[in-house]
Amino acid sequence: MQIRVHGEMMMTDIRQALFEKLYEVEAEYAVRYSLGATLFLNPTNGFGDRVRPRDHAGGELKKLNTRGPYRSAAEQYEP
């Protein structure tokens, strides 16, 4: 399944659009689980010009990985 967000916009707007579309997929199509997801970003400077994010060492940032949302110690506690 592919979800596309069209047009140049602020990251907060993209985040909200994704949140709304994921809620729709869950509520209207009964999708409850996924084996991960991949998000491709096309960073710009707000004027339509592409930019290349850099890491702390100055190298081009091409990929970030995550194991999912932060889980608090309280969530993992089993009495």
C-alpha cells in the first residue's frame, strides 16, 4: 500500500497529513498491523529548491532507521 502527500509543505503539515491518512486506513479499511513502513522525503528550502541534509560530521544524510516509538519504563513494567 502506498500513501503519497503531494506538494511542497512544512514538515508539520506533512506529519498531520500522514497522521490523518493513517487514521483513515485504520478506521475505514480495518488495517491494524504492518510489517514496518518506508518514508521517502524530498527536502526543499521552502522555495522549491532541493536541499541535502547533513549529519554532524558534514556528510550527506541519506538514511535514518528506527525501531518504532519510544516505550517508557512504565509500559514495559510487569508486576
